[in-house]
Amino acid sequence: MARSNAKVGTPRQQEIKGLLETGREVSEIAEILNTTAQAVYSQISRMRSTGILPKAGRRGRPRSVAPAPVPEAPANGSVAVSLESHLEQELRETTERLAAIDEQRIQLADESTVLAERKSRLESASAALTAVPEPAAA
């Protein structure tokens, strides 16, 4: 019986997925794989459409997140612990915002790929139409 390749993807897609999971940026992945960022974005789009990667999140600009307020020092005077927890919270929020921005960049690249393909098809159709000779006048 043949093994289904639905959630596995091609070796190249597996490589891209592994690099994404390690936190690499698309530009870094493109450089590592000696290809263009657009080619990586196209593979990401294909992996999303086949279920290898989760679908993109919500569209639009991420909401602006105000920095977490600096908490008051606890009664025992442990300012260092309070500051550390504040910095950890701010780091988590910043990481989430960066992930949302990266997701938007991927979505825009996906849209750009679709539009470029549409433009190419339209240009081909237009060239084919202009190549058709006019009927002879009677």
C-alpha cells in the first residue's frame, strides 16, 4: 500500500518547515537554501494549502500593544524579582507582535505571488489575442 504524503510534503518543504520551526526568518531560509525569499514564501503558501503548515491568522495590522505597566515593588522589597517578571512579560508581548508582523509579511507575499501569476496569465492571453489575424474584408 502506498504511503500518503498529504501532511509530509516534499523534502524541500520539510527543510523549510524545519527551519521555520527553529525561528529562522524567510530571508535566512532563502540564503541557506540558495534560493529567493519569494520561492520560500511560495512553498509556505503551498504547505498551508495542503495542511502541512497551519493556515495564516487574522488579516490586518496587529493592534498596537502598549508596554506592560511597571509593577509596584512588592512589600518585601524584592525589586529585582518584580523587574524580572515585568521584563519577561514585555518580552512575551514583543515576541507575539513580531510573530504577527511576520505572519502579515507572509500573507502579503502570498497575495503578491497570486497577483503575479494572474498578471502573467493575462499578458499571455493578451499576446495570443493580438497574434490572431484580422478577417479579410470582402
